[in-house]
Amino acid sequence: MTAAQARPIKSEGVFGRTRSYVSTFEVITDDVDDGPITAAAASGIPLRGDSYTFGNDYDTWCFAQEAKATLRSADETRKIWTVTVEYLHPDDQQAKDESTTGNYQDPVDMGWKISGSFSGEQVPTVKDKDGALIANSAEQVFLDPPLMKDANVDTLILSKNTATIDLSVRAELIGKVNEVAIWGLEPRQVKLRRWDYQIQWYGNGDSYVSNTWEFAIKSQKSEIDASEIGWTDELLDQGNRYIINAGENDPQKRYADIIRAGRVTVERLDGNGQVLDADDPPEWLQFKVEDEVDFTDYDFPDPLPGPFV
């Protein structure tokens, strides 16, 4: 292989939903036996992944994809080659629609993508469809719920490119629920279930991160006051002991077993550690298992872009 020099001749561009360029170079090799590899590797021919430049023009986010070398004429010197280099913009088909500025360049500038779905799961239930406690024919409530029901959870999926990713932030957010209201939803109604990411590379060595966040939105009314509690859990207050002396720390002096017909039995409690009267409505206890975080402190859009009401 011998040395060869390239001379730029012309460049053409296409602008619209797509953006592309084709630059043409003349290459004169040193030997009639030189072929297209030598011509395409000539000094001055852009390499795959190089940003578009021609004269005073440049396009940082349009990259060389391929070069084509053609011998100008087999009847002449056999040293003159025409090399064309094609430049394309990644994802340019969607660029105009997804740009937040209307002049899409950097993929990080692409707008938010928003979609939704739902996931199904089964949970135990102690009430029927009318809100009555599930009980036997003697009107005794089943203390260990024997029935399950479908609990479909709505999902909100957000996608966005970012320049970087902070793994400590990712670790902090995954599995957390919202501490304050967001997107018109109450505290503890939104849970970040997944955060998928992928590092994307361009041929010139630049990179960015494509991210997808999946939020699970849970609607659940409190048995206590019918308020929205989302990912807060409620259980019937029940047990086989009650409190006899709240001021004692010694378990043997603080608690006593519930005895019925000479046997320890499980009974409903009144929310204060005492046995509930049979005619009183059941008491419920609330438990917050998932940790909370303020999603509004991060870069999630609020309100959501789009026709949300």
C-alpha cells in the first residue's frame, strides 16, 4: 500500500425529517496497482464515526457511516479515484418530533417518552366486594384470610437520554415511594419499581445514557377513613394476648394471654392492646414498609408533558 492524498470536491446535504450529507473527494494514488482500500484510507478521508465537516461547515452530531471508493476510469492513469463519504444522524427519523428545542442535535436534547401499562398481582383479602368482613356461618371472622383477590397496579414508564448516570442516586431511588404528591397523585401512591439504563456510544468516542424508569401507581383506600394510602399496608388488629400494664417493661407483667374455655385463643383487638368487644367494628393498623423519597427533588418532569388531566 502506498501513500495517497485526498482533495475535497463537493458536499451535498439533505434536511427535513432526516439530516444527512455526502462528501466527495478526489484521491490520486502513487501506483496503478493501488485499489479501493488504499483510496479510502487516503489522508484527508474521514474515518467511520467522524463528525461532519466540509470547508466552513460542521455538524457535531452527524457521523461518517461509510466510504465508497470508485476508480474514475480504467482507461486512464488508473491512479485517480472518487471517494464518497456518507454522514447520518442517529435516530434522525424521530429527531424533529422528539426534540425539546426544535433544533435537535445532541441525543440528550430528545424529549421525554411517556407510556403506560399495568401489572397484576394477587393479595389476601378480608373483605368481600361490598366491604363486609369475610366470616363463617357463625359470623366469626376468618383471622387468617383464606381468600385472594387480583390487585392490578398501574404503571407509568418514562424514558429519557441523559449525559451521565449516578449509580448512587439509582441505588437510592429504586424501590422507594413518593414522600410528597407528584403528578396529581397522593404521597405513597407512586413507587419506582425499575430503572433500566444502557450506555450508548458514537464512533467518535462520545457517549450518553438511555434510561427507562418504571413507576407503579397503586390506588388503595384506607379501611380507617377511606383516604388514599397507596403503598401503605393495613392489617386487622388481632392477637392472642392483651396489655395488662402498659407501664411495665417485663413481658410477663406487661402482657396476659387471651383465655377462652381454658385455652389461649386469637381475638380481635381494639387498637390499644385490649380485647375488642364482639359488637364493635374491627380496628385496623397501618404499616409503612417501603422507604420514602421526594421524587420532585430529582429531574423527573412535573407536570407530565402530554394530554394528562
